[in-house]
Amino acid sequence: MELSDANLQTLTEYLKKTLDPDPAIRRPAEKFLESVEGSQNYPLLLLTLLEKSQENVIKVCASVTFKNYIKRNWRIVGILVEDEPNKICESDRIAIKANIVPLMLSSPEQIQKQLSDAISIIGREDFPQKWPDLLTEMVNRFQSGDFHVINGVLRTAHSLFKRYRHEFKSNELWTEIKLVLDAFALPLTNLFKATIELCSTHANDASALKVLFSSLILIAKLFYSLNFQDLPEFFEDNMETWMTNFHSLLTLDNKLLQTDDEEEAGLLELLKSQICDNAALYAQKYDEEFQPYLPRFVTAIWNLLVTTGQEVKYDLLVSNAIQFLASVCERPHYKHLFEDQNTLTSICEKVIVPNMEFRAADEEAFEDNSEEYIRRDLEGSDIDTRRRAACDLVRGLCKFFEGPVTGIFSGYVNSMLQEYAKNPSVNWKHKDAAIYLVTSLASKAQTQKHGITQANELVNLTEFFVNHIQPDLKSATVNEFPVLKADGIKYIMIFRNQVPKEQLLVSIPLLINHLQAESIVVHTYAAHALERLFTMRGTNNTTLITAAEMAPFVEVLLTNLFKALTLPGSSENEYIMKAIMRSFSLLQESIIPYIPSVITQLTQKLLAVSKNPSKPHFNHYMFESICLSIRITCKANPEAVGSFEEALFLVFTEILQNDVQEFIPYVFQVMSLLLEMHKNEIPSSYMALFPHLLQPVLWERTGNIPPLVRLLQAYLERGASTIASAAADKIPGLLGVFQKLIASKANDHQGFYLLNSIIEHMPPESVDQYRKQIFILLFQRLQNSKTTKFIKSFLVFINLYCIRYGALALQEIFDSIQPKMFGMVLEKIIIPEIQKVSGQVEKKICAVGITKILTECPPMMDTEYTKLWIPLLQALIGLFELPEDDTIPDEEHFIDIEDTPGYQTAFSQLAFAGKKEHDPVGQMVNNPRIHLAQSLHKLSTACPGRVLSMLSTSLNAEALQYLQGYLQAASVSLL
């Protein structure tokens, strides 16, 4: 694409169309942009547009498109060159890096943010090696005095350096941080001092203060990133400057910066929260150096907490301030700051209790934004909530002062419960806070999987449960006091390991009942609690709650779970669907009587959500539930597979015809499961679909490959003879799929899965004409790019071929490609590499195949190949007795199979559609060591004396000893 006005005009029109709400206009435009994004100059055209276009909408659209283009294509993925072509040519890369910083700094803020993100994506790959002048270019802009430009630089620096907060330590990382510090630390410190001075000068100018405080927030964030890995010498030397100014900013209160908005945090709050974070970082990591400053920060942050209101806009500030106290009180040498009983009482009374209250804003979220409420409360994304921080502070204080703190709070809990008892309908929030306090006091350690794993011995959890939690859940109306109901259910969930089993069994019908609650939070928590209880493990690793104990509740459980999906706001509730899946898994055959109604409801739901799949977890659990229904029913009655096909195929056809990308990999997995249930025939409905499965377009999407390969394997296992007779013209298409997969380093193992099934199941005559070509393709790939993964798969394949067609056939096909090729493969691949094969079945295939080469291949005994006989036997004994060789050459370490750039529907394996491991030599050979001994005995009978003389002259002593052990075990001897 040339940089011409005509192309700019075309691009403008297509960008406009991508904003059209009508999919008929929008989708073709998106497809067009996708088709040209590999062209040279495409990114430069976008940058020209966002600089020169007269329409703001086009500028913004071009900037977002450019950022997403960089995100998808900038990274060159390792050596997967044949999988992912490099879409951005070198000249475009150079031009982008030369122009993007000045362009970003001169753009309005909305576009600046997009370009700043793009710079950080490029920086992640190219900085510092391939973009050495980026830092200098940025630092020089600090001199401009224009804070629009300075903030652009700071924002970019922040997005570049914030990865230092979570990178693993490595020499490269240290080198990069040192380079950044040398260039950036001093200018940043000078900018910090200058900005603070300007704040005093402009103390009465609201608009100037807004810009300056935006800079200070970014400077404070950069301070955090640059100090995270270790305390840099520069910052240690300049600690006085930074900490004194941070302290004065914490205590600053400028009326001009206060906002009327009660929800949104203002600049002052954001800056103070970041300073609390910075102080907590130093208190935790660099306590010795920070000690002189600590007391004044504790005082300032304490005052901040006592004087800050309950409005939502202060939440981040308050939670960061409390987290600071929590991180300080856990350190042994700050213990003395908290020892006094009055201090502890004061912290409990003024900081912890007020911040555990359920506020009007929380109530609003509970009722109107339940999804967000659940995410924060259940999934631990409540990191920045006051309650979570107060809970962490309680946990921190309990580390050294468990007795006194439990004592102080017990008083609060009792008085709150008394208040509630006086007038429940008015004072219910007191009970909510009491439950929260008990929870935070009692829980010392917690995991998502097991709930509380360590509890405070001083709190009697069962007594509290029986006296204060159960009565709420037993009340006749499920819709009364929804917050307390949710608290009660959450209590069961959290303390499921501490509350005795008999109390859990009492709770199950109560939880099932609460699936009918109108409140989204309550019925979601009930579903989640049931799901968690059903996964608990009892003795000898069985489920704690058994199917027999659930027998009285099966019908009401299934009815209420499916009814809950019809409640407003929960039609795609992932917690309910996960509970359905878990119930099926626990109840097994008890659900069979309900399957007709269940499968109807599941297919209706599948049809509805396939119109617009938006909840990936919900969809996954729904397919898992369908698989469970099939497995459980067909285990009891294999004939039932037909009725499932009747129920599901209409919906599946619609999903495949409408190309619902998110669902296609799931459909293939369920179809594989159904097809594997058939004994030895393929129904005509599957055969009609077979040609469509070979269409190249399906194989373009990485997410389709594993389930499609498995489905084709199921076709081959169940109906190879049908394919050979009725669809022989499709065999080249099948091999075409193999050829495509084998060319890719990411998917070559899938190609081998398919090839192995073809070799194992197809009638030999149907693939005769293609065999030589298959080997030639494999050798070409070996020559072009030999990887460990490919070698392992190749070894399994040639041994499987040997088992299926005989060792002589293997030798003949190799030598027909090139004379003496068989010897080269033995010497260069099989003997040196066999130790790398992993997996029980794979090792067994290789052992049986090599045994055949040793004992059933005449050329091994009387040609120049004979010299390889002993090394091959030695390699086989090594495969049996030596540890697996799992070393990987250095240059292969960065082949990351999952690392396919850009957004593509990933493949999600369905646990309950799992395929049983198949052992192709299971019938024939049970113990491969004994099989080797028996085969050698047979060979020595055919040519007496030969085998023994070869063994005694050349096999090393240790291997010989192992071999004698095999012969003894097989009760045979060599002649």
C-alpha cells in the first residue's frame, strides 16, 4: 500500500464503516482491514491519518486500530516463523519507532493514551536493545516545561516500567533496570522537586494544580515501579528528598483539589493512595533504611484514616492506608508501635470497625450491580475495598496480639448482635458487620480451593454457626434480609472445613431452598456453596458428601438449579451452571431418571446462548454438563447414545452452519464422545459430515485443531473400513490435513496423532499408494527443522508402523527412498534419541517396534546393518532401565506452543469429554521386557549361536545383566 491520498481516503471510509452498528456494514469493513494489515505502509497510513485527519472520530478510531495492530503483530514469536509470518516489515518498524514518540506527545490526551500503550507494547519487545534512544528522547522532553508533553512522557514511562513490579529476577532485568535508573532517576527526582515547587507557586490556580497533581501521581507510580525489585543506590541516597516530600503531600489539604463527586476519587485521593503504597513497599522491603521515616508516616496515615469520611471516593485511599498499617504491624521490629492495649483498642474502634460497616453504596451494589458485587466478594477482586483491607489488618494484628485482639472484638461482636436482636428489620447491618468481624478474626489462611485452611483457636466457629447463622437460613421466607442470607451462605462456604459434617448435611436442604431466592447474590452464593461442598474430600479421597446422602434431595436440587437459571439476571449464571455440572458428577446414576428433561433444558439453553456467546465460563460448564449426561446415561445403557444425537444434532448443525467460533471446538469434543460410544460402525449422519471436517478453513483456527484431530481419530477407530469403501476419495484430504499439521512446530504432534490412527486402523491396501509420500514429507520436515517434540513423535510413529506392517516392510520403505537410509535412521535417530520418548504407552510402542527390528528383520542379521544390532539392543535396554532424557536444546526453549499472538478462540479441553488412553499393542504385548526375551529366544532358535556370540563380545556388562534378568523372568534361554 502506497502512502497516497487515495489510500488515506479508502482507509478513512473503511474505518468509518467499522463504527457502524449494522453488522452487514461493519463486518465486511473489519474483514477488509484484516486483509490489508500485512501490507507494507499500512501502519504508517494509520499514523498519518491520526495526525492529519480533520475528523476527530477518525483520529481516535485510527489510534485504537493502530494500537490493536501493534498488539497483534509487533511481537515476532520465537522460531515459529512458518506458523506466524512477521506481518510488519523492517522499514515500517524503523519508521514507527522514529515517529511515534513526537506524534504521541503532540496528540490530544485521548489519542496520547492509545499511542502511549502502543509504545509500551513495542518497548516490551524492543527496549533497550533494539530501541536504545527511546529513554534519551523521553528524558529530553522533561526540559520542555510543557506539562501536556511531560505527562505524555510520564504516562509512557509508567506503562513501560510497571512490568518491573511482577517480573522474575534475572540478569537481563537487572541490566535493564540499571540502564533505566542511570538515565531516568536523576531527571525524575529533579522533575519531582520542580513540580512540588510549582504546586506552591500555583496553590490558588485550580486548573494548573490539576495538571501538576496528575504529574505527581505518575511520578509516585514510577517511584514504586523503579523501587520494587530492589532498593536502588540512587533512591537510597535521595531518600530524604523523596520521603520528606511524600510526607508533606500526605498531610496536604487544598480546597481547590477537593471534588463534589462522592463516587469518583479525585487527584488528591489518588496521589495519597499511591504514597501509602510507596510507604508500605519501603516498610515491607527496606525496613532498615526506612526506619527513621516510619514513625512520622504511621502518624500521618493514622490521622488520615481517622479524619477521612465514608464516601466511596475515599475507598482506594482508605484501603491502601489500612494495608500500610497491616504491612507494618506484621513486622517483628515494629511490634512495639502496637503493643499498648489502648493503641489496639483505638485501632479496632476507629479504623477496623468503621470500615467493616455495610454502607449504602454496598447495599446499592448488592441489589443493582450484583455481578460486580459477587466478583469482589467471592473471587477476591475486592483488593481495594475497605472491608478487605480491614480484614487484612485484623489478620496482621493477630500475628502478635491474637489474644488481646480477639478479646476486644468479642466485645464488639456481642454488642452488635444485641443491637440486631433489639430490632432486626432496622439493625440488620449490625449483624452483617458482626459476621464479617468473626470471619476476619477466625480466618488465618485461606485458599480458593479449600476455603479456610487455618483458623483462630479462640473463636468457636460451630457454636457461632448454630446460634447465629443457621436461624437466618432456616427462616420461612428466603427473600427476607437478603444480605444476611448471603453472609450466612458465605460463612458455610468459607468455614466448610471447620464446621462438622453433620452441620453441613443440615445445611444442604437449606442451600437448595435458597436457590429460589429472588436476590441474584443469594441464589448465586447458594449455588456456589453447594458446588464447593460437593468437591470436598473425605477419607480415602472420596467425596465427603456421598451420592447416598444426597438421595432424598436429588429431585429438588435439579429442579431448583434449573429454575434458578430462569430467574431475572441469572440466565447465564456461571456459578449455577458449575453447580449443575458438579451435581451431575457427584450424583452419577441417580440423575438418569431426570436426563430427558435435563438434556432438553440444556439444549434449549445451548441454542439460546449460541446466538451471542458472551460468558465463556458458563458455556464451558454447560458443555461439561452435557458430556456428563451422555457419559452417565450411556454407561448404564449404551443404546441411549442415539437419543442424545437426536437431541443435540439439530443445535450442533446450526452452530456449525452459523460458524459460532467459540462453540465449534466444544461441539467437536461432544461429537467425539458420542461417536466413541458407538461400537464398530459409523452412523450415516456422521458420514455425511465427514467431508466437511476436512475443509481447510476449519483448520485455520488453532482452537479447532485438537478437538478436530480427536474427532477424525474417532472416525478412524470406529469406521476405517467404511471410509476406505465409501469415502476412499477423501483419503487424500485426510492426508492433506496431516501434511498441514506436520509443517507447524506448534501442531506437528497433532499431525502424528492423526497419522498414527490412519496407520493403525485403515485397511493397508487403502493407504498403500500414499505410504512412501508420507515418509518423504516426514524426512523433509526433519531436514528443515528438527525439534525434540518432532523426534519423539517420529520415533513413536515408525515403531507403530513397524508393529502394523512388520520390520521388513519398514526397512524396505526406508531403503526404497534412498539406499542405506534404514541404517542412517537407526544410527542417527533411533539409537541416540530413543531415551527421549515419554509416556507409558509411547515407550511400550517403541519397545515392541525395536524388538521387531532386532528379531524379525533378516537384514539386521546378515548385511552391513548387523553392526547396529548390539547398539540398538543396548538403546532398548536403556529405554527400559535408564531415566527418561528430558533435556531440551537451548535454541528450543522459546518455542512456546500456547504463544500464538492475537485473539483467537483458544481450545478449552472438556474434562468430562476426556478420551481414554488407547494402547495399540495392549492386546498383543503385556510386558515388553518379557516380550523382548521371548523374541530373542525365538531368533536364537532360528540361528543358533549367533545371538549369544554377538552378546558376549559386544554388549556392555550392565546391559547384559539386565537382559539375563528378562530371560529368567520369561523362563527362556538363548541357544
